[in-house]
Amino acid sequence: MLNSCIDKIMRSYTLFLLIAVLFSSCDSFWLKDKHTRAVLKSEKGFIRGVEFDMTKEQVKKIEKDTLVEESERFLGYVNELNKGKDHLQVEYFFNEKNQLDQIMINYYLNEEDDVQDLIADLTEYFNKKIGPGKKDEAGWNIWNYEDKKGAPGNVDILLFRKLDNTYGRIVDLEIVKYYNWEESESQ
């Protein structure tokens, strides 16, 4: 009887330790700050569950924030967060072939600490996803890499903070894919 109780306790303790080690060693998306989760939206895709070269229809199926504007080559979404104190604006741009080639995210944040945390989290995210970026003289975090998925091209990522007299603190994320059309058409 005593051995049975000790055995159950040991199994429970072992399971607890295993779970604790897993959570402490992983950099889970769901353990990130709420603002970072709002920007990234998903662990899938390049960002927010989308990939470059997707069509407008594919992006619309994935994006769950409120669609506020749509045109032939543009989708605009918004999300009010933190009881309306913070405002997330996401814009998708599509080229003449209806391929996603630019994502612009503006996050208007009420608290300076949230701005600093978000920039640190996004910097870590892109450093892990595509390799270390650099910081230019204006203080912008910049990454550039060759997109190996879809149509050939290079992607530039700019991440910076700005202060606006009307909107206050803004974290600005601009992601642009520059296609190598000649290389794409020769394959």
C-alpha cells in the first residue's frame, strides 16, 4: 500500500518536472506579451499567419481583425485593445499579380513600457526567424533576407518607434518584398 502511494507520488512529481522543463525551455508564442501576440497573431506563416505571395482572398480568410478598407490591391484592418487605449492597424498591399508584397503594421500604444517590450519582442522574433538584423543611425531595426518561398525576391523589414502629436507612441513595422521578376520568369 505504501509503495503504491509512493509510486503514484513519484509519477506525479516526474510529470510535473517534465512539464516545468518543457515550459521553461521553450519560447512559446503564447507566453509572449499580449501586445506581441496581437501583432504576430499566429505562430504560422511569416507574420500574422500569412506568407508573401498569398492572394488577397487567402489573406482575408486568415486575418480575423476588423476589415475597415478594401480596394483592388489593398486590405486594411484595425483592432482596439486594452479597453480602447491601444489601437492596432494592419495594412496588406498586393502587386499587379495579386500577390501579397507589403505588410505595414502600426501599433498605437498608451504606455512607454509597452512600446519598449513590443520592440524587444519583435526584434527577438525576427532575429530568431531570419537571423540578426542591424540598427541604423536613425535607430531603426533593419533585416534583409532572400525569400526562399514562393516567387524569388528579397524582403526588407523595418521596425521603429515614433512619437506623433496626435496619436502618441507608435511602433511601426514595415515589411516589403522586392520581387526578382526576371529570375522568376526564367524558371
